[in-house]
Amino acid sequence: MDDILLAINDLGLLRETKKFLYRNFEIKDMSEASYMIGIEIFRNRSQGLLYLSHKSYINKVLERFKMETNLVSHHVLKNIPKMI
């Protein structure tokens, strides 16, 4: 199994791409992604923004090296934009 993430602002081209993929491969459309390969995906459609976050991975690394209480790390993680 391989995953693919399509991100495009042209819905017509997106539909054509999906048609091509359906014709040539066995695929399953999982609809909009919120998480992929360890990256959280947040959208703000009204502002046309897309945010990608590795926050959970960063937390795991900090925990592994017993740095989760590090003030610099806390400050950086605290200032990651929250979309939900």
C-alpha cells in the first residue's frame, strides 16, 4: 500500500487527476486528510491557509530525551498556531 496526498486549489484539475488515478490504479479516496506520515494538517478555508505541524513528533522526541520540561521547548511548542 502506498499513500498519496493531493493538494491543489483547482477543483477541476483535482477531479481530472482523480479520474486518471481511478482508471489506472486500484485506489481508495480517504477524503480530506487531517494527519499523514506524522504530520498534522490544519486548514483555515476562510483565510485560504494550510498549516502543517510536527508537534506530536516533537513532543515524542522531547519525552525520549527527557527534555519535555525544557523552557525553550515549551515556549516553542506553546506558540505553534492552534487551528481547532
